[in-house]
Amino acid sequence: MGAADIVPGVSGGTIAFISGIYEELLTSISAVNFSILKLLKTKGIKAFWKAVNGNFLLALIIGIFTSILSLAKLISWLLEHQPILVWSFFFGLVLASILYIGKQITKWNSITITGLLLGAGIAYYITTLQPLISENSSPLFLFLAGAIAICAMILPGISGAFILVLLGAYKPVLDAIHNRDFKLLIILASGAIVGLLSFSKLLKWLFNNYKNYTLVVLTGFILGSLNKIWPWKQTLTWRVNSHGIEVPFNQQSISPFSFEGDSQLGMAILLSIVGFAVILLLEKIANSSSKE
């Protein structure tokens, strides 16, 4: 999940879903409230820890932050020097996740088809939005950015990192990680906690009451998000980043046969297959774990 959330276009929520922990994640997060905090005071840490599924959340948080801290520089380098290959791997991964989530939908009718198209349309529209030119690293802005982005991170198909890009907060966040600026990271995390606790309760309610429709919309989200991670892009406009380097600003998806330069088509197809296979492997592991 941590590795996926670094890439602007891939959702950690998708990884959680295909690994079979998504609903447990929502249940554990949404369980955190003021009454649980009272439990900590009245019955102690052990009862509180059990109520919030502490072992599960701690393992997940450690895994996510270990991945982010260790892979941020590598993924940033790969996105800059081998973007087609990175996007190809994640394209195959996300494509397989659509099939995985879609086959869990139990009933299809006009309402579910409409929900699928609506979710896909919304996600596709988000991928076409232009990011803000200005980069903002003020504490209040990063708090709000964290609250908004975390909502996307737990939604399969909607990338929290891409939301940070749209808001102009992606570069300041990566800089804070690289420079170990713990003050800004704590502010970002505080906003993320507020957004996470609020949004997880809504998602949990939707799963409890309208699971089939929720799955349909989430499948649509992932389907629409494929436009963002299509490996071959044409850069329409450029911008100069904070280091004075010209980087792509607005891009559109194009055919690999129309791509200027080396399209790396053979390697791209191979990595897409690898990404697809990773999901099949995760599904197999998740199914075997659920049977134990």
C-alpha cells in the first residue's frame, strides 16, 4: 500500500482490497472514536488495543511507512527515468484488480450499470484535471491536503498521491520525506488522521448497507483511473519545478505507436503481465489465508 500510494495514479486502497483486508481495515479505523478513548481510561490499554484491532493496524502502519521511507527516492527516480516501464507495471496491476473486484458484484441491473459508468466517469474526469502550478508547503495547507488525500488513498482506484499532485502538495511532501522534515510530516499525518477517521465511517456504513452498489462504484473508480496510469503520454505543457528543472505539467494518453521516441513496447507488455500476475498471486494468498 505504501509503495502504491507514492505513485501518482495508483491507490493503496486498491492493494488493500485485492489483498482481502479492505473491510477489516475500514472496520478497524471506524472503530476509533471517543467511546473507545473512554475505554482506554476505564479498562486500560489491553481492552483498548483489542477494541481497535491494534495488532492489525500497527502492522499495517509500520509496513506503509517503511515502504514510503525506503522507496520514495527509488520510485521518484524511476518515474523520472523509466516512466513507461513503471506505469506499465501498475497498469497491469490495476487492470487485474478491476476483474478481481468486479467479480465480487453479486447482482447486475440498470442501477448497478449506471453506478459503474458514473464511478468510471468521475474517476476519468479527475485524471484529466490540471494540477496547480504553485507548490504550497504551509502547515495549514498540508494539514488540509493530508485530510483530502487520505480519503483518496483508502478508495480503490483514486490515488492519494495524484490528489496531492492536483493540489500542488506532492513535491513539498516528497521533499519533507527526503529531508526528514518531521514537523511537516506530523502536520500532514494529523490531517490524514482526521480525514481517515471521518471518511472510513462513511465507507463502513456504505459497505454495511449497500455493499453491492458500493462495489460497483469502486469498480468504476478503478476503471476510470486507468487513463491516469496509461504508460504512453504526450506532454502538452511544461512547467519549471522548484529546482529549476522543466517537467511535464499537462499530459494526454496516446497510442504507443504514436509515441515520439522509444515506446519500449515489448518490455512494457512484459511488465504489464507481471503486474497482472502479482494481483493473481495476491488473490491466491488472500484466499488461502481466509480458509485457514
